[in-house]
Amino acid sequence: MNLDGLRVAITGAARDTGRLLAEAFAERGAQVFLSARDLSAAEHVADVINRRGPGQAEAFRCDLAVPHSVRTFAAALADRTDHLDVLVNNGASYLDGSDLGDATDGEIEVVLAAGGTGTMLVTRHLLPLLRASTRPDIVNMISACGETGHHRSAAHPAFYAAKHAHAGLAEILSYRLRPAGIRVISLFPPDFVQQGPRQAEHDLTARSVVDCVLFAVGQPRDCFIREFHFEQVRQAQP
């Protein structure tokens, strides 16, 4: 798939699935704007991408739990480009725990602020750049925790709540932005692993999730793939 010249912004891109997404887009020729709470970590990923090519990358700091940080990131991005083709809402704070008491008030606040408010604000502030594109896509890396009735993850209830907020945002944006030609693509993977065999009897891997994103973004503009839902092969670990 040739994505030469595509301009892509990815939140939470300094490690794990976010980094894989950034590298995958760049490998296909895209110009990637990657952000993370840790600027030095984001810069390291950008340096690796720039050495490999063919696409190029630029790093930004963005803490989704801090509205001012989100606005600063959006303003910096607007100074670098006059349009954005793809926004990947990947950044989120994960939290373990089966009981509400398994996390502090501060930890709960950060998870909800980043996954709910922060995701909404970064989308809001980057929407003008997306509207300026001839092929705009918003990709939401949500989680099966955002599905109604899902209970198989070991994540804390605050993470479930944040992902339901993200899912609600994606659903209404898909409906309201479709007339403008902006595709809103959401993925609801269960708990998955970063590395592993890509075989039926094993856990879903990050690479397979990334491939789903590339597939959806690469479709012709008449193809609005709204959601990806996945079978969860294995039970959550206690």
C-alpha cells in the first residue's frame, strides 16, 4: 500500500501500538506527526523513522490529560501543515484493577481526562485541518472495554468508563461528519499482545490491529468502514 505524502497525526505514539502505527504509516511514505507525554521518547521514535524512510516524522509533546497541552499540540501542528489527512486517536492511560478502590482518585481522574476529555479536545482542535484534506479519516483506537456488555478485561472500571466515552464520541461523529466526507473508523480490540504468533489459537497481536487500520484508511472514499470488532480467543487473566 502506497501512502506517499499522506499527513498523519498519531497520539500516544512513543511506544507499543502507537509506535507501530507511526512506523507502519511512514514505511508506506506518509508524513507522520507523532505525539506523546514524553517528548524525548517521541523524538526517539521520530529519529528512527527518519533514518529508515521513506516517510518522515516529527515529534510533539501532548499530554491528553491536560487541556492546555492538547491545545498547544494542535497549534504547533497547525504551524507545520495546512491540512491533515488522518488523525489516529491512540493515546490513552491504562489502569488495572477489578475494584474501584484499586486506584487512587488521582489515577482515576487522569484515565478519564485522557481517554474522554483529551480525546475529544484533540479531535476538536484538529478538525479544521482534517476539513482541509481531500481524504480525511479519524481513526479511533478504542477497546472492547468500550463495547456494551463487555466484562472480560482486567482493566479498572475507570478505563471502561473512559473507553465508553470514546466510543460515544466516535459514534456521533461518524454520523455527523459523514456528509462532509470525513470517515470515522473505530477499532474495538480485546486485550491483545504486542508480540506473538499471528495464528488462530493465539492472542490478537498489535500488528494485526495495525493492519486493520491500514486496510480501512487505504479503501476508496465510497467505503466507510465504521467499526472493527474482534473475537476474544482467550479469557482475561486474573
